[in-house]
Amino acid sequence: MAPATTTALAHAVRLDHVDKTFGRSGDGRPVLEDISLTVAPGEFVCLLGASGCGKSTLLNLVAGLDRPTGGRIDVPGGRPALMFQEHALFPWLTAGRNIELALRLRGVPRPARRTEAERLLDLVRLGGSYGKRVHELSGGMRQRVALARALAQDSRLLLMDEPFAALDAITRDVLHHELTRIWRETELSVLFVTHNVREAVRLGGRVVLLSSRPGRVVREWTVDLPQPRRIEDAAVAELSVEITEELRGEIRRHGKP
Amino acid sequence: MASPDTARHPDLAGLEAGLDALDTVQVRRTPVRQVLLRKVLPPVTAVVLVLAVWKLLVVAGVTEDYKLPDPAAVWDSLRQLWLKGTLFDIIWTSVSRGLLGFAAALALGTPLGLLVARVPFVRAALGPVLSGLQSLPSVAWVPAAVIWLGITDAAMYAVILLGAVPSIANGLVSGIDQVPPLYLRAGRTLGATGARGARLVLLPAALPGYVAGLKQGWAFSWRSLMAAELIASSPDLGLGLGQYLENARTDSDMPGVLLGILLILFVGIAIDLAVFSPLERRVLRTRGLAA
Ligand SMILES: Nc1ncnc2c1ncn2[C@@H]1O[C@H](COP(=O)(O)OP(=O)(O)OP(=O)(O)O)[C@@H](O)[C@H]1O
Ligand SMILES: [Mg+2]
């Protein structure tokens, strides 16, 4: 996790004119069209868009789970880590073993895994939960274990697909705080998908708005507020209002014939 | 922690601890008394009731003695077997056949299930046949097995395999089919692909369905074996429970017949309770799928 590797790369991920159309199962209309987007090393970018606009599709493309129909995606740091909206932890393993599985697949030798897993659990403030089963953890704790497992991949790029959408406001607030702290400590690059405008402004250094059907980049904002922010900060609210207005306009456009 | 974060969020650490404490599920072991009361008492009551009704029917004289003997007569048959020292031999002959046959069915059914689940061509070719075979009573195979292999142990094993392999294979197939795609995608993003992905993600995720298949496979093995022993009974073969039952019938020994039925039932239940139910419970419980 040396900063040197961060600065050596020109970008964490770069999308050049990416298109995506689903064949057969889809209706033949493009889901994503001409998306160009660069995330700089150490940058925290929030991708904002209405439901169904193709945010998950975009992350799947970057994660390599699916191929673009056109354009190029360059992820110089190797396979990115991906955190899903559902925790996606394996229920047959304990919290600690879930993290160790990621370490094992990364090639960490067995003796080092246990200590590294416990370090990562400490990082998400779940020290002492190593032996807990997934079903014994609360929703917020599960997402934190999932974050620790994603961090265990030691990827330079972390993709997050609405990871906190199913949590209550207070838990989400706590996790925003943890994520910001970890992001600053590890100097990760984060591409964070959400449809919650305030969450995007609370977390991101940059907010990118996608349109729907087809998904295109409509506009982006640089958030020049110091971290850590709070979701109830006046400045966060002010920018959120502006972005929400734009998002509303985007959605209204679809209502017109 | 005097980082600027916590300085600006003095309440967050406490908030977090409070949330975790509120949300954590408490796992508690049930005390022995409760286990006795809830798990042991009901079946014991049921058995006692059946015996009482049986005894009542005998005392009331609803039918002739050779059709419905006294429970004591059945108990006496059991004592005779015990005193002759053959009781455990008879049980072991059948149980060892059953377990050996089941092990062979496991060794055949597992790779077969994997092939059917993962290779579309094999699935299209064999999938319907496998499901169909499950509803064919394996006793139907006995005549064929006897003609092919004679009245031998080999015929017994053939019938067990034909009964149990489809159950085990089908269990694995449905186990794999029911794996949530999310686990597979999560496995792929972690780098679990190919054979490693199958071993570390796919198979563990499919385990509940597989274990259910094993349980059913054992029931089928035992059933097929008893059918085979009953029909293809010969003095040349070791005396198993099925042959014991058939011999009792030819001797018109009704207490022996009832004892044979009860022993078959008892052994089937005992093995399920000793092996398969604990296995299934363990698999489900670690996943939070059972209390
Ligand atoms: N495998 C697929 N085959 C066909 N169409 C698909 C497939 N996956 C997604 N789509 C379509 O692509 C569009 C975008 O889906 P996607 O899941 O990326 O949206 P999203 O922005 O993540 O939405 P949400 O905010 O609800 O999660 C939808 O209209 C969906 O129907
Ligand atoms: Mg989505």
C-alpha cells in the first residue's frame, strides 16, 4: 500500500467511448452509450443515476464480469475489488474465513492469512468478530465484513455498487464515516455507485450524473468540501439540491413523448 | 483517537458500538431438559400408544392369533434371536450391504451429478432420465438384476445402485442449480475461477441440496436392498433382514414377520438419525438456515 504505486499509474480506471447493448435477452436498445470516464489514482468518484440507468452494468464491465459491446476499458492496476449491494458473503464460512478466502485467492501464504484477516477486521472496527457466522451479524456488520473482504484483494481500485442502500440512516452514516477514513488511510481509488444524491455528495470528490436509456454522462460536479463531511452539513445539502434538480430534469425528459 | 475524524464526530464510536450490540444475534444452546422434553418425549409417547392399542386389539380378540400375535410373542422372537446370537449377524449383513452399496452409489452419483449440472449436452441427454428413474421403484429392477447376475451379492448391489445413484446425482444437480448467482459472481471477482472456483465456491454453496440428496439416497438404498433381499432370497447368501422376513413368511411365523418389519424400520431410522440427520442439521445450521 505504498503511495509510490499510486502515483506510478496515470489512472485507476479509464473508460473510452464504452457502449453496452444486451443481445438476445435485451430489447436491442443500448443500455450504456459512449461513456468516457477516468478515475485518477486515489480519487473517490460517485456515479449517480436513476434506477435502471445502467450503473450496475457499468460496474460489471469495469469488474470484468461482462464485456462492453464497444469502446475500451483500461484498469492498469489489475482485477478491481467489487462490493455488491447485497453483502455477498459466503454463509458457509465465518466472517474471518470469508476474508481469508480472498487472501488465499490472492496468493497470500497460509501462515500470514490469519493475522492479515484480523488486521482487516480491526480496520473496519470488527476486531473480535473473526469466528462469527454471517447470519449472526447485523446488516451493517455484514457490509463491513464485505468491505474488509474487498480490501483483502489488495486491489488499487474498489468498485462499490450501492453498498449501503439497504441500511438504516444512522448505520449508513456510521459506515460513510468508516469508508472515508479507510479511503484516506489506504489511498484507494473508489468508484461508488448510488442513486442517493446526498450520499454521493457526502462521499465523493467528484459526482458524475448518468442519464437513463441510454446511459450517458450528463454532467459532473467537483465537490470541493473538506473531508470528513457530514450528511447534514449545509454545504452538502446545498450542492445536493442543485444535483437533484438536474436529476429530476433527466427523469422528466423520459415522460415527454 | 484524536484524529480529526473523531474530533468532528465525537459521538460516532459510541454510536457504532451501540448499533453492533443492538443488532448482534444471540446464539444460545438449548438445555438438556428441554431437548428431552421436546425431542425425546413425543416419539416415546407415540411408541407407547401404538403398543397399547396393539395389546388392546389382541386382548379384545378382533382377529385370530396367527394374524395378530401378542406384542409379547414378537418380543419373544427377538429374545430367541438374541439368545441364538444371530441378531447382530442378521442386522450387520444387511447394514454392511446397504452401506457398501451406498458408498458405491456416492462414488458414482457425485461425478455424474457434477457432469449433468455443468455440461449442457450431458444435462439435455441424461437430466430427464435421471429424474424419471427417481420415480421408478427400484424393486422393478430386481427381476432384471437376478437374470443378469443371478441370486448373488452383485445383484443386491446393482439394485442399490439403480435406486440410490439417481437420488444422489439429482440432489447435487438441484443443489448446484439453486446456488445464488451472486455467490458465483462474488467468487469470480475474488479470483475463484475454473476448478478452484468449483472447489472453493460452487461445491460448498451447493452442499445443502447435496446433503438432502444423500439423505434420500440412503432411504432409497435401504428400501431397494430390502426389496432385493426379500425377492432374491437364497440360502447361499448371508442371512440379512429381508431373508429373515421371507423365511418367517414361509414358516407362517407371524411374530417373526412383524419382528422383521420392525427391525427393518428401526435400522433405517437409526442410520438416518445417527448419520444423515446430524450431517444435514450441521450444514444448515452453519448457514443460519435452521434453528
Ligand atoms: N443481463 C441483462 N440482460 C438484458 N438486460 C439487462 C441485463 N442486465 C441489465 N439489463 C438492463 O439494463 C438496464 C440497466 O440495468 P442496471 O442493473 O445496470 O441498472 P442500475 O442503474 O444498476 O439500476 P438500479 O439502481 O435499480 O440498481 C436495465 O434496463 C436492465 O433491464
Ligand atoms: Mg444496480
